[in-house]
Amino acid sequence: MTTIASRATSGPDTRHARPNAATIAREQGVPVLDVVVPVYNEQAALADSIQRLHEHLSTQFPYSFRITIADNASIDDTPSIAAALAAEFDEVRSMRLEQKGRGRALHAVWSTSDAPVVAYMDVDLSTDLAALAPLIAPLISGHSDLAIGTRLGRGSRVVRGTKREVISRCYNFLLRSTLSARFSDAQCGFKAMRADVAEHLLPLVVDTGWFFDTELLVLAERSGLRIHEVPVDWIDDPDSRVDIVATAKADLVGIARLVRGFASGAVPMKVLTAQLVAAGALDRPTTQHGSPTLLRQAVRFGAVGVVSTAAYLLLFLLLHGAIGAQAANLVALLITAIANTAANGRFTFGVRERAGAVKRQFEGLVVFGIGLALTSGSLALLHSVSEAPRWVELGVLVLANLVATVVRFVLLRGWVFHPRRTSE
């Protein structure tokens, strides 16, 4: 049974009351909900999944609906099966696209749908359909703008392999670290949003593949829209055809593009916010967080890092003769790590609250432990090869500290001083 507990990832609601989507649909004579199922060569699973989805919506969903099969240039019997399903059920339609790409399919259908609420789910129906009503309800009422199923929230029940679990958590941690994302699960194939919001967001979404979801959510969150999260029961499809390596590469390229776009102003967030205000989706512009400050945070972190590295090297040189290289490294790194965490919390990430300071210092020491492993490991490896002169030791330590610095920034930004944790 799916847990219905949920939360919105943005700040206080800044809008006037919005019209109920069911009322809009009734007045316009259109379905309340349009569920898109993107498919590519899914002849084996398509018919059974659409029949199950149709039965669930017909018996469990209290509003009118449509199911749109978005065929992404399939070359098997998927098109004919989709056409047969559309002929069998009045609420099912089929749309053919001549190019592949899940994002491209969702963009095409959502942009032209007449339903006031649009959604999508994967054809394998990995997510328990019992979560559909909790997903859609806040969008119909006007409480939220987007809704996502999350496999990483409290109350979620997930059955999948360790490899995909680790990859998913690392990806979402990367989003928190680089883009300060507050939503918990970017890639769960179970999402919905109001069509009036989609009208403004979709023209700015560049990606046509798997990064489409992430880009859409980041734009929505930064503009101040409310994202509703529903913990879901989810069972991994062992037959999934997702190329994990290719998808990971595309995601990294997408993240880098967004970071550059926000830093340079190429992504017109002020224009988007103004459009949403004019449309009534936002009552007033909201304070944005995250990537606009990423460059500034990196510069400040770098400044703190330079001072910390200089202090570390000085302490190391002063202590080396008395206690040896490894002990000098430990003491110097420990002292500078404590000072570094405090300085970055206040100067880089703007955390001035004393509450939770001890916890943050403890977490900072965990980050320190990773740095210690990198630097000590480098020294141990160097000494195992040969008896190196002092300047070689220093060179190795500088390189190891550069790597540790990057790791430290990611962990401090995405974990220790992440806005969602420090504001709780």
C-alpha cells in the first residue's frame, strides 16, 4: 500500500487562490487528466500495461481522464498495438513521433494537450498506481504546480538492485551539490503538473531525453513554483532498456549546461518568473536559491581553501621534524579542517545559526576524514615506492589536497550546509 504522506519543496505559497482543475475541465468539456505513456519498441508490455492503467483510472480515479500513448519512432509492432488500444478504448489515443526521446515525447503531448492537468508514467508501471490519486489531487485543487513520485522519501518502498539504488542516490546528491535542488527524486517516472504552468516551463526545457525531468524540475523550483512529493512503492523492471552509462553522461552534460546557463544569465529566470506572476501562478517574484550563487560560493570556498591550504602547509612544515610526516599531516589537517568548516559555513554558505553547529562540525569532520584518506593515502603510496625528498612530498600533498578540496566543496554544499537541512 502506498504511503500518502507528502510535502512541497518550495517556500510559502505566494499565489492567489487558483481555479479548480475539475471545474475548468467541466466548463471546457475536456478530460481533467491526460496521462502520457512514452514508449519505444514496447510490443511485449504495452497492451497489458495500458489495460491495467485504464482499468485503474476507470474504477479508482474520480475524474475524467485520457491516456495518450506517445510512440517514439518504434520499429516493432508497438504502433499497431497502440492503434488497436485507441480503437478499443474511448479514453485512449495514440500519437506517433518520428524521433526518439522521452523528453521530446512529453514535450510534444503536454504542449498540445487540452487537459488542465498532465502527467506521465513509464510503460512498465513500476510505480504502484495507488499513488496516482495522491499525486494528482493537489494539482486539481490548485495547491501545487508540479507533483512527483519519490523513491527516496520517508514511506517509500523500493525493490531494486544495489547498483541502481547507489546511482540514483548519487545523482540526486549531485543535483543538491551543484544546483541546490530541494526535490528528492529527479528521475522517478511518475510526474504530473498543471497545464497552465507547463505552458511557461516547456519552452525553456532544452533536453529531449532522460534529463528532461531534471531540467523541468530545476526550472520550476527556481521560479518559486510548488513541487508536491508523494512517497511511492516502486519495483524495478529487470527488463529496463535504459543505458545507464549513456544516461549518466547526458545527465552530467545537462547539469553543466544548467550551471553555466544560470551563472551567465542565459536561462531567463526573471522572464519566466514575470510570466508566472502575470499568469497568476505566482503572486509575486520569489527569492531564488541555488545556482545563481554557485559561482560566488565557489569563489568564496576557493578563498577559504587557499588560506586553509597555506595554514595546513605551514603547520605541516613546523610539525614535521618533531612528530613525523603522517602525524604532522593528521594534526595540521585536523586543525585546519575545523577552522575550514566554520569559515565556510559562515562565509561561503551563509549559515549563521548556532543551532546545529555541533552536528555540522561533526559532519565536517567526516568530510575531513575523506580528505585525510586522500592525503594520507597519497603519502603512504609515495613512501611505499621510494624515499622521496621534501619537495616531492609537498607536491603530492598539494595535488591530493586539490582533489580533497573539490570533494569537500561538493559534500559541504550538498550535505553539511545544504539549504534544506540548515533551514529545518
